[in-house]
Amino acid sequence: MNSFIKFSAIITACAAFLFSAHTETAFAADGDSLQLAPMTPAPLELGRGVNVLGYDPIWNNFEQRRFKAEYFTKIKEAGFDHLRLNIHPFRHQLGADEGYRMKDEWYQTLDWIVDNALRNDLKIILDLHEYNAMSEDPEGNRERFLSFWRQMSDKFTSYSNRVVFELLNEPHDKLDAKLWNVYAKDALAVIREKNPERPVIIGATQWNSINLLHTLELPADDPNILVTVHYYKPMRFTHQGASWVGEELRNTSGVTWGTDEEKAAVVKDFEEARKWGVDNNRIVYLGEFGAYDKAPTESRVTYTDYVCRTCEKMGWSWGYWQFDSDFIVFDVKNDKWVEPILGALIPNSPVLK
């Protein structure tokens, strides 16, 4: 099959889920969601995004949240198109005797986030971020995993495809390629029972490695699957000084980035992933990338800009890691954008003018 035919097949697959009929969600004056009649949406493109709320106190105590309602508007006004919501639900599930049902207060928080995102014309990815629990004990957490997606599938059946499901962030360790393909197939089957056309994001094992896309086994007859990759190469630059990495990186500092050789390595990795996407009729989504705050600022800006622009040249949407906490693009304490990083992500951002 030549490249033109393959590219045409991708466009056809995109149209199948971009224009699928759905029920949209509108909002009453008091903020409660209202379900409207089925309609045909405008084309859905994830576009430019940012990871949010993974480590915010909001999940344990809504009143202690760092993330404010006005941040949804700020994110939209800055030029972002979607949020990747990092969810750790296992600690908020009831026991096995109750089918691992999510607690009511957790649902209330999720509703607040999803409704505010949609109200501000932001698409939202529900990213199951239980990568450590699932990778350390896949069998012990299998029922929690499937129960979560069964509940999300039930809850969002009538929502538009502006709500996207991501099966699991960064499977690794015991969730090797062989086992992850089994778990992904099972979770996808659960979702497809009530959401046959909802976009679902799936990534390869070993931390959504950009170099292991070939290990994924995806159903050829399901065009509504996007494939995600994460990119933090080279780790010696992007994770220098980070407290959660090994001692060598934790004690590393002053590493810069931006040589022709380093830029060529990004292009090589992305071009190989682009080719895989064309060959397999799959849309690729860069779900995480960035350089930790302790890297030199000038190099962080250069790296972020280069990864973004290379990603966009490949025709991919992207989600920056992350809004606040670390790798930040928004300074919550001072209530302002980190302008050098925002400018690297979105050079024409209206809030920078």
C-alpha cells in the first residue's frame, strides 16, 4: 500500500469518530449539567493540551484545592484546546463486596472538573493514572481496573466525544507488552459495550515508550483509537535534580540542551513513530513531555519549543506535563503564567500579547 493510500485511510478513520453522532452536554444557570438531544458535532481535534489535577488536594478535600474554577477559563484563553486529567481512583473506591464502586464525593469532584472543562470549550481526557499500582500488581488490581472503566463507560455514555478515555498511563514493569495487550483488550471491550465510538487512547508499555509502538496489538476494525507516546529524552537533561529519580540524576545539575545532534535525535524518534502511525492507520498523540524546573531555563524553553514544533510538523496533538506542581507552566502561588514556558508551548498565546 503506498503512502497516499495509507494517509487517506487515516483520514477516513479520523472522520469515523470525529463526526460520529452523540449527545452533547449543556449547562444550566446553576452549573448542573443538562443532556440535550443527539447532534452531529464539529470535527474533534485534541490540539494543544496540558496535564492537570493529578496531585491536587482536591481529590481528598474539595475545599483545599489548588485548582480554581477560573483556571479553566485561563487555560482556554491562553490558547489550549484540551485537558488531560490525571486520575488516581483506586484509593477512592469502595471494597470488592461493593464492586469497587467509586465514592460519591469523588464523583462530585469529577463532575465539577468535567463540567467546567466542557463549559469552557475544552476537551478532556480521563487518564487513568494508576500506573504504579497496575504495573506492580496487575492481577491484584485487575478487577479495580475493569470496574473503573465500567463505571466511566456507564457515566459518560450520553456525553459527546469531547470526553476521551485513556486506558492507563505508562504501563511498565509486570505489565509488559504481552500482558498489557490482554488488559487493554479487556478494558476496551468493557468501554465499547456502551461507548462504541468514543475516542480511546492507548499507549505502549515501558512508560508509553515512543520506541515500542510496534508491540501494541490493536483491533483493526476499531478506528476510534488514538495511540499515545510520552517523550522525556534525554532523561539526563529533562529529569536533572528531580527528587523521585535515581541518585545519579537527582544529583545532576547544569545540563543544557539544544545541539544539532540533540535536535536530530528528537526528529528521528518522532519520524519513526509517525511512520508507524501511517503504516498502522493510527493517530499518534504526545500525551506528556517537558523538562523539570531545575534544568537551565533557556534550555528548557529551547527543548519545549523544539519538541512542540516537531510534534506539530508530524500532525500530532500534544499535552504538556504539567499545569502546576513541577515542570509547571502556571505559577499557582503567584497566580500567573510562567511566560517563557507558555511562549515555548504556544508562541502566539493571546495572554502573552
